[in-house]
Amino acid sequence: MSDLRLTPIGLRFNGKRFPCTIGKGGIKTNKREGDGATPVGCHRIVGMLYRPDRIPAPQPWAEPIGNFDLWSDASGQPDYNQLVRAPYLHSHEKLRRADPLYDLVLLTDWNWPNAKPGEGSAIFIHQYRRKGYPTEGCIAFRRDHLRWIAQRIERGAKVIVPKALSRSHAHQR
């Protein structure tokens, strides 16, 4: 199985290097909800979501994003850092967005499935807004690069964010 490894000059996967952006809060060992940081660690790909009205499924195991799909970032709730459906009365992110950021999402196991309150939610791999624009903690790519990765990634592959990168001042790769 080929893993994804974040480096100072991008993310390596399957013998290629892809420019990417990370969280505006940099890379941290002590990730907290809302800090905008990308967490250090070895995270696994546990799922893939896609917008069936915009793109074909990149893999047979990819799940379509429905009209009412949300992601809970309500720390302290039993469904914190889980896929939930509208109507949902607590804090959340819409997965079906007007912009293309979440047309294709790789889900990681950061603080999942048994989320600890306040330790952060929704560390995804998704499309970036534009080159160099940081995320809220996710790892983001150019659309065609993300699609190439998604077509080749296996469920369970590791996303490795080394501790050494947390000392780097560069937030964008």
C-alpha cells in the first residue's frame, strides 16, 4: 500500500510529489478545535466522499455526498467529528457546498471514530481554493492532483505528517 507523506516541498504519493496547502495554524502536535492547524501524526484514510452531480466516483468504495450531509464540529456532542444529516441543531460544516472544495473528500481518522471533545474535527484531504491559500487544518490540492490521488489511494493508506515539519515556518507547500 502506498502512503501519503507530507514533506517541506509538498506531499509524496506513488513516486510523485504534489504541491499542497495545509492549515493556516501550521502543523501542531497539540491540535485543538478551531486552531486551524494540521495535526502531526500517522492518520489513515477511512473513507472517500464525492459529489455525484459534479464528478464520477473515483473508486468503487467512494460514497456520494447527499443533499443533507453535514459534518459535526460540535465538541462535546456524541456525534462530534462524525457525518450527520440535516436538520442538525449543533455546530457543523455543510458537505454539499456551492464551491468545489468538497466535490471530492478523503476522510482521515484524526480524532475518529471515538472523538475526544476539543481535539479537532474534519481533517480532510480536499481541493484547495487557490494555490497557496491555507485550510482550516486539512490538506488541500489542485483539483486534478486530488483526483489522480483519489483514483489510486487505498482505504487504510497512511497520511504521514512528521513532527519535524511542526518546526517549519512554511504553511504552504
